[in-house]
Amino acid sequence: MTTIEVDTRGETCPVPLVECRKALRKAAPGDEVIVTGTHPASKKEIPMACESMGLEIIGIDEENDEWKIRIKR
């Protein structure tokens, strides 16, 4: 299993979702993609998009104004 980290802090929609999708395309089944960001709307959009693709959201952590979404490919 590989972990792919995507840092989108300071970026606004649609950049975090686009970067997340790029990482998911590179990931093999079983890999974990971790997206870190600050844009509030992306924190909601990324999990919805992943669930519509049939991917598992392992967790969403939030600290101060930053969030981290862990996705299993």
C-alpha cells in the first residue's frame, strides 16, 4: 500500500477536487490518498465526489482552519 499526499492549502475550488482526482487516478487499488486543504467548500465536495466514485472515506480530520481527508482507493 502506498500513501499519496496532496497539499491544496490556500487553493480554492475547483483546484482541491481536481488535484484529488489526479492523485486518485495515479493510485492503485488499496492505496491511500490524503488531501490537505483550507477551502471549506472543498471539505464537503471531495468526500461527496469520492463516494459517488465508490471510494471509501477513511476519515476527515480538522484542526484550526485546515482539514485532512483520507481516502482509500
